[in-house]
Amino acid sequence: MSETVKLSRVDSALERLTYPVARDEAADAYADTTLTFADGQANLGELVSETHSETYRSSEELSEELYNVLPVEALGEPGQSDGDA
């Protein structure tokens, strides 16, 4: 079943995994998840597979590395919101 998650809510989605978790396992878990951001979207599983650590001890670790591989479009213009209040 596919799912769509806003970038502003991705941390909640990452908390659903059981940690520690291998990068490949996390990527597989999100293979059917679309991450939407300021100016576009990407497959969350593919983004996770591009992170650098082999294993994550917490959702915070995974989130930190995920933000390092986001495309430039994910951040939009300074001060721009993705519509969440």
C-alpha cells in the first residue's frame, strides 16, 4: 500500500521502524512511500538508500542523514512553507 508523507511529517514516519535498523531494511520499508516537499516529491525508500550509514540506532540518526541527501527542491525558497501551520 502506497503512502504519501510531507517532509514536515517525515520524522513521525521514521519513528514507526524498530531500531536499530539496517539502511537496506529501512529503504525497503519505505519503498512505497512518496515524500512531498516545497517543490516536488521523491521516493522515501530511494532517499533512505542514498544515506551513508549501514545501520541506524534511532529515528533521529536516520532523519539527520536523510536531510543530507534531500534534493535542493526539498527546501524551496527561504521563508517558504509547505503549507503546514
